[in-house]
Amino acid sequence: MNVKIKFESNYDTEITELLVLTNERVGGGYKEDGMIVPSLKFIASVNLQTGELSHKSGDLQWMIPDDNREGWGFDFEQFQIYRIRARKHKRFKEDYLLLEILEENVSDPQLAPIKEHVSAPVTIEDSALGTFLLEREYSWFEGAADWLGTECRIYLITDEEDGETAEKAYAHFQTLYQDRAAWDDKFRQFAADKLLELANDWYDPDDEDDEDFDDDEMPIKRDEFLSRLSIESIEIDDEGSMTVYYDADEMFTDHAIVIYAEIDGKITSADIIG
């Protein structure tokens, strides 16, 4: 079966005209048999056949060729209302196959208050740590904090999907931050335990101007490995699960180090990424 026909068979044949309030711009998609499926999340919608407002979020998807493509097939702006033609998914009733954009920047009395609400900034203010701004597209609050002299991006996952609070993640981050020196050493030591040997496997003596070492010795010693790590960002969710990223100073070319840990002290893994 043709891949496009197979993909579209997941949707009803009936065409529906909708107004959708977007949550994001189109930023990506997944590949399938030489095609790509972009997607866009919307916050709320109005069925123009019935006039019914739905506060449930959903997804628009469509399929385009992956060869020599320009853009994503359709362009959307964040927090705008669009009139579209689409087909409803057979299983996931808030998901649609996008067929056509009929009108942009639509004014609608039912969606206008929702648009105004989601367009307004939502922040967490901390006298010591600064401001964390809600990024609705990702369901997290983003900010920055001084981490032992290095600026570290902080991402606090909202208490619920599409939520507007991150009280639990914020409390976990405060606990982490109060003991950041000990945590930072713990992260680095764990990364060294797991990745020092790999860093030496990646080591290229041609990168050094003058290198003279025994083949049986590791050219990158543990102390050097630890000192070359520089924290970049921390993501933390409502359950205290953390994803921590360190720049590795090109020990793994342009790859960073990612560490997964829990606020109770358990570190589960460290690997390279990127």
C-alpha cells in the first residue's frame, strides 16, 4: 500500500471545517518511507459545522515528501487562530489530518478569551534565582541560575501537561540548589566513572601540539576529565527526576554529556548525546 494512502487511512473520510488556536509553530516531524510527517499542537478548537467549542488540546498532522523539501508544507504562528479543513483521526478524536488552511488570524468570540489568556506571560519569581517564564509549547518554566560560577539553564516541568504551575518541580529544584556543590561533585564523579574510559578511546593525540605518553596509560586523567566538564542545563519534573547536561570540552567532539538522576540521590545513568 502507498505510504501516503496508508497514513491517511487512519483518519475518517468526512471533512470537517475547524477553527484551531495554535500552541506552537511547526518545528519538526518524523520520517516514514521517504516521507515526513510534520505536526502541530493546538490548544482549543471550534467545530464550524456545529459551533461547538472544545477546550481539549489536539494535534494536526500531514504528510509531505522528504526529498528536497522546503519548509514543513504548512506554516503556523504560535497563539493564532486558523480556519482549516481536516479529517478526524479514527482513534484519537482530538487529532486531525490537515488538508488546507482556509484563513489566518481569524477573530472568534469563543477562542478570543482563550487566546488572550495563553498569550499572557506566566512567571515564577524568586528573589535569589530570578524569573522563570512558562513556555507553553514545552510545558515547562525556563530560567537561569548561577551554578558555582557558571550560568545554568533551568527547566521546571509543569505540574500537569499544558499546566500553568510547576510548584513541585520548583520545590525539588530549591532542594537541589541548596546543596549544589555536593550535587555537582556527585554528577561529575559519576560521569567520570562511566565515561572516562570512553573519553580516552575517543582521544586523538594529533589534537595536541606535543604529546608523549605511555600507550598503557590513559592520556586523559580523571582530574582532567572532571575539570573539563561545564554544566549547561538542568531539567527537573514534579517527581524529582532530573536530566542534567554538561559540556565536555570536545572530549567527545561536539557531543555533550547527559546524566539522569533522582532528587533522592540516585543517579541512574550517564551518556554522551548530540
